[in-house]
Amino acid sequence: MEPFDAIEALAALAQATRLETFRLLVRHEPEGLPAGEIARWMGVPQNTMSAHLAILARAGLARSERQGRSVIYRAGLDGLRALTLYLVRDCCAGSPELCGPLLDELLPCCPPEPRTP
């Protein structure tokens, strides 16, 4: 990820409705949510929500797919991963033991899948 991309993603999340919309989409992975339902959950008009979703999509934090008459939105997990890695790549000056608490916080929500031999 380039600095400009990180700034765009952070700017997209630096607005309350977009931040909460992104968190809502993350909670509804992998199914996603229809645009109208997102607007209802967030309590904003559909045209306003469309603008917010477009900003999240441009930043790589949301993606959409047409299913019949509905547009289903999902969290851009690849964008989240890229942003997170960009922010912590040089964490703790190369001392992995200092980053342990951060990793410990993340593991309970996303435990690694067991490897099969």
C-alpha cells in the first residue's frame, strides 16, 4: 500500500457514519447487506448512504455486487488488511515481542484455521 492509499482509507473512516457503516459490513461478512438495509440500520437517507458507500468503495474498504434488483455491499477485507499491515509493518523497531500484545488482541476474533498435514 502506498501512503496516498493509506491516507484515502483513513480519510474514508474519519467520518462517523462511514466508520460505523464499515463496522456494520465487517459484522455481516461474508453475506453482506443490501444498500437499503444499510441505510435503514444507519438511519440515513438512501442517497446519502450511497455517497458514503461510494467513498468506502473508492478507498478499498467496501465492495458491491448486484444481485437481481439489489446491490449487496461487503466489507473490503483486503483493503482493511492492507491498511493494517501498512500501519504496523515497522512496528516496534523490529522487536516482535513488543507487538505480541497487539497480536494477542487480534487472535480471539480471528483464530487461525488448523493446518492439515
